[in-house]
Amino acid sequence: MRLALQSLRLAAADYCHERLLSLCAVLTLAAVLTPLLILYGVKFGVVQTLTDRLQNDPRTLEISPVGSGHFTPDYLAQLRQHPSVAFVLPRTRSIAATIDLFAKDGARLTASLEPSAAGDPLLVRHGAAVPTLMLDSGLHGAAPDTPRRILWSGVALSAPAAEKLGLSVGDELEGRFERRYQGAVQRARLPLRVTAILPLAAEQKNLVFAPLEVVEAAEDFRDGRAVPLFGADRGWTGEPRPEGPREYAGFRLHARSLDGVMALRDAFAARGLEVHTQAEAIAQVRQLSASLDLIFSLIGAAAAVGFLTSTASSMLAAVARKERLLGLLRLMGFSTGALLLFPLAQSLLTALLGTGLACGLYLLAAQVVNHLFAASLSGLESVCRLLPVHYAATLLIVAGLSLLAALGPALRAGRIEPSEVIREI
């Protein structure tokens, strides 16, 4: 152990003594490694940015059936238990999911109804409050057992709908529903209150996000049924709803991840259910990542081969140049293992210093690249980016290749016979 430590100290001292040759070796390694770091940084940064944008966009993670189906509450409950499902909510028939909005200043707009509930990814993504129902136990003076009724419903409006009606958060408006029933046109109304307005980036259509009960009530009303909870005095009259579980025409489903979208798409396809997803956009990013990985692997392999041959030849020349020194060390009692450490330690020093210099140059280049593309980035996005694990992996790979390249020269150093290299002394 003592001889090994002495060999390491001598190797470091000799490395510093031949500072010019050592500097050339460090600069050579940095010249090879820096472009590779920049290339991989751009690859990782671009792919990661695209992936994060897809992952953070609720529309990318949304899955909806094509056309109308017959989905029961039990089936939707099973979907909620799927590990890839983050959020699911039933949808009624699209023809029944419309509402006429009337602002207090007389502005009017027909919009589509979308069900929403706590945990809605679209609302969570934009920090919007979840629309809820305000219930009352009944009119003043009513009996204690009077059924509860809806006072008003909160709604979240898309930006186009809010702009056309001139509304802001907290404003009140009225929603109206129309049907032809028993040969006459009938209307029902429901007081509404704006609890959130989604930005234009979230939705560009005229949409109203309301509690599921409101969407179900709109479908029941247009089917000629009564909805007592919403009040007969507001026009919610008709036939009683038949017994039995409700069937829904569709559902809003959001996957937990991009991989979940692909898994759920395949699961629905296996059941013969055609769904609409952003699987094509996800597949394009995955294909781009795979292609860039292949390109980088080819370039990295070529660079690794060049680095191995260059380092091996350099270390062989160094061992040949220092044969007498190594022979004297053998005469002084240094073991074969201690002599093996001499070239290995110097090669490792070059790997550490060269990698450190390359990482420093990469950081400067990354700042320039990200500044050039700053206009197309937002938040913490970056075009050129490496994680701490990438720096650690780079150091381990370069150190491993350096030791591998120096292994042959080290074995030669360990086989040096003092009688052959110092007989001229």
C-alpha cells in the first residue's frame, strides 16, 4: 500500500514536470469531448423541451371516443382504476350539450357544455377554479324536509366566450336551455356565475365548463324529463326519469403520462373502441429522439475509437520514454502493481482535467445557444441542456476509456527489466 501511494505521488509529480505534454493531452481530450457534449446537450434539450410541452399540455393527454357509444357508470368506474388514467368524466350527447348564455347587458351567445370536476387537468394546468353548484335547503319558511334545489351554478368560460359576452370572473349571467316537447317550444333557465376564465391557449372555441350535474340536466331536459333539483319554477319540468343507471355517449379521459396515452390507446383498440388521441404527435417526438440517439451513438463511437487509439499511442510513447526511470523504481523495490499504477494514474489525471475543461467550455457554449433561441422558449425550457447525471456519466465513461487505453502501456511498464533498461549507466 505504501509503495502504491508513493507511485501515485511520483506519477503526479512527473505529470506536473512534463506540464507542456500534459497540457497538450488535456487540450486534445477537451477538443474531442466538448463538441460531443454540445451535440448531446442540444439533442437532450430539444427532445426534453418537446416532451415537456406535450406532457404539460392536457390536450395531448386527453383521450375521447370517436362517435357516440353507450358507457355505463360501472364501466367509467373501471376506467378510473386503470393505472394509466389520471382523470375521467362522462360526456352526454353532443347535440344535447349546448347552452344559450345571456349576460346582464343583453349580450347572447350559444356555447357547448363540457363537464368538469375536481382534478380536471385542463383547469388545474391554468390555475382555474373548479365550477361547483350552490345548493339551498329550500325557500324561506319551507318545511325542514323540503328537497334541496340549485341556487346557481359556477362555470368556467373559455376566453372567446368570455370576450364575446364581456364577462370577467365573478360576473353573473343566465343559462337557458330550449326543447320542443308535446308540440310546444319550452325553455328552462339556470343562474350562473363565472368562477374562472381559461386563457386562449387552453381553448379557442366557445365552451362552458360546468359541473356534471348541469350537463346531465341539460340532456334530461331535452329528452322531455323533469329535473326537480333545478326547480320547476324555472321550467325544469317533464316526465320522471326512468329507473336504472344512466348511459353516457362518451367521456373525457386524461392519461397520467405520454406512455399512458399509448397504453390506453392500445387497450381501447383491443376492445374495438376507436378513440381520438395525440398519439401521432407523441410518436413523432419519440421517433425524433430515437433518430438523434442513433446519430449521437455513431458519432460518439467514432470519437471513442479515436480517443482510445490516441491515448494508447501517447501512453506507449510515454512509457518508452521513461523506461530507465521505471527500471530504477523497480530496483528501488517498487512492485509490478506499483509500476502499473504509474501510467494509469497519469491517464486518469488527463481524463479528469480534460473532462473538467470540456464541461466548462460546454457551459459557455450552452449559454450562447440558449440565448440565441430565447425568443422561442418559455419558463425553464432550454435548447441546450445537460443534467448533473450527464456530467457524472461523462466523467465515468472518459475515465473508463482512459484506463482502458492505458492498460496496455501499464502492462508494458510492469514487465520492464532493470537489467535491460539501465545497463548503460
